[in-house]
Amino acid sequence: MRKRLVGALFVLAAVLAPAQVVEDCFTRDPGPLDFVHGEGPEQDILQALTGDALVGLDAAGRVVPRLATAWKRQQDGSLRFHLRTDAAFPDGTPLRAADAVWTFQALQHDPGASPSRRAIVEGVRAWVDHGQLVVASSKPPGRLLAELARVPIARAGHPEQGSGPFRLRREAGTWCLDRRAHHFLHPGIQGLRFRLIGDSQGVYQALLKGWLTLGQPPDRLLATPPPGYRVMVQPKLYQLVIWSRAGLAPLQALERWRRDAFPPGLLGVGARPSRGLLPEALGFAPCAIQAPPAALPPGRPLTLLYAAEDTPVEKLLLALRERARRDGTRLRLVPVAQALLVSRLQAGTFELACFIAAFEPDPWSVLEYMEPDGPMNFTGWRDPSLAPVLTRVQAPGDPAWADLQRLWARAPGALPLVDFQSILWVDRRLHATTGPLGLYQTTPGPAGWSWTP
């Protein structure tokens, strides 16, 4: 009876939904909108729709204006930003340089702030000079700008308020994003609606019935959309990664096992076994671990932590466990609640731990593995040669990137197992574009979408 009632409500909501509204879903509750504390992919989507960063990344991965119309590097190496005069919060309050300063400082000093965005603003200094925003950092300007595209600016003292092209409201368990007609991006759609659908089969059924404008169905069906939908490939950079605090030997064994652990039917069309140590999609050539072979402790199992209730990852790890068994190694899989897993990764209380890592569309994102305070340096990896190499890494394509990869390959702290891409079914009537930050984070993102008349 309950399933029938849910289905009836879904149909009614679809019928009553305003025209020109994009229908999507979340698989997890994103929690309250919060530009300081909010974390996770669902929260990132809400923040991208309701907030603006200083700069954006377009579909080609280039830095483009957003809140800042222009910026200039000063003699002392800092960047001076000229902010828009027409950016405002939903109540009409203009956005000022002081709001950006407050956002950066809140992320730096609030112990509950988002770990991923805190890592971006680590060491960043920001201040207001003659009404303009000045930002200083030891990072190369290209890296700093690309990273600031992932930090939406909140209203000072109000972490729940952003200046973005859509306004959030909750309605009967639905996250409704309404167009702000006077926003400087001039949204071309009326808005978006997100419902909570907790499993891929539910998403699939909703797509088949035309209740969703877009969505990701079960992996085995990605290549065959129903009538009225098209396939869209998002060039988002996801890898299933295993970190090791048990030394190099487990990673060397995993590097060997990943070659044939995953049958093609298990991976589907949205994934493939990883080949190197750093993402090929970021320009890194496949590179193996460059160290003498180390032996696993005889007879002792390897304990691997992973996020509980993540069925796709669990299936991959079961296949990996079977491959390890063929080599006489027992791989002990231990499911842990996601929040606890993140805490254990950050505390370093694990032997092996598995998590899906998301990389940004620039090679600098791999430094999160290596820098002492990097958000993915869960093993305490250090090398005295890192700092001299980083001084020679100033732009994508620099020869020093090869030196950086060789340095990591001598004794990496982590190994990717599977490379993923995000494949969606999208209503053919919706003109939507994606980019290196995915469907929602790319500038102008949904504000630039439109419907076929």
C-alpha cells in the first residue's frame, strides 16, 4: 500500500510541476544548505545552484568571470578582483568584497567547516582594499583561480545564504530551486526540483515513466535510454582508491590484482580498471609503482574498510577479494558507516581503506595526496623532494609534472582501482551542457540551460 501511495504522489507531483522545470533526484538527503559546513555531492549541487564563486570554469575547463568581472596579479603576487556591482543575495542585499573575506575566514577557522573547501583556502589571505577584494596565496595563480571556482561565497554572518541564480525552498519533501530572474546569469529555465530516491532501481523506474528530466539508471542499462531520452557523458573524474598504512607491499599486490579482478560485465559501461597511479584524464601517463617488490606478511589477512551500504563498491571489492584469494591472500572486508569511515581516514586509524575520490579538472588536484595538509593525504605521506619539485610546477604541461609523478611512484600512499565516468539519461527536449565540473558546477551550469519550444 505504501509503495502504491508513493507512486501516486510521484505521478501527481509530475502532473502539477510547473512547465520548464527540470526534475531530478538525490539519493541522499543533502542536509540544510550551508556554504561553510555543508559537505558532499548533494550539498555541492545545492550550493552551485544557489551560490556564486569568484570565478567559474566553463565547459572547456577555462577560468571565466563569475562574481569577479576581472582580476589582476599585483607586484607582490596577490590577485586583485573587481567584483560585479549587480550581484545580490535573495533579499536584495548587494554582495560585497567583505562577504568573500568572511567566507574564507569562516572556512579556515570554524572547526566544523567543510574539509574539502577548507583545504582550498588553507594559507589563503583575503582583505578589502578600497572596496576591492585582494587575495594572496603561495599557490601559483592558475591553481588558485581554478580552486576558487569551487568555493561559493556566502553572506557574511549567514552561511545559509548565497547569491546564485536559483533560490531554494522546501516543499513536501522536495528541494525546489526557483529562478532568480534578475540574476546576472539570466537563467533560461524556470527552476529545478529534486526528490529523494534512495536506490538506482527507483531512479530507473522514474525515468521509464518520464517522471524525471534526467538521472543515472542502473549501470547495465546506461547505453540504452528509453524513447525521449539521450545519453550524456559527464567528464567528472572519479576513482575508487585504496589507501595503505600497512606499507608498500599491499599496494604492490593490489596493483597486480586490479589488472584482472573485475569482469567487464561487473564494471559496465561507466567504469574501467585504473592503469596508473594518478588519473590519466588529468594528463598523467600510466605509471607503475617504482620500488623493489615487497612481500606481504605470510598468513596474516589484510583488513580493508569501506563505506557501508554502498552496493556497487561492495560488488567491486568482493571481486577484488576473490582475486586476492587466488594468490593465497585473505582480504577481510569491513563495512563502516560513511561518516565513521571519513573520520577514520582523517585520523589514520586503518590498515587499508577504500573510498571514491573526486578530482577537479586540473593536475593540481593530485597534490591533495601529497601535500602535508592535503585532504587526501590520509597516510601521512612525506618526501623532502616534494617542495623543490613544486617550485617548478607553475602551469599544466610543465615538465616538472613528470618529476612529480616519479616522486609519488617511489612510494605512493594510495592506489586507484577503478576509473569512473558519470553517464546520464537526459530528456531530449532539454538543452543542457556539462563540463569538467560536471552538470551542475560548470559555469553557467543550469542557468544556461533551455527547453526546446
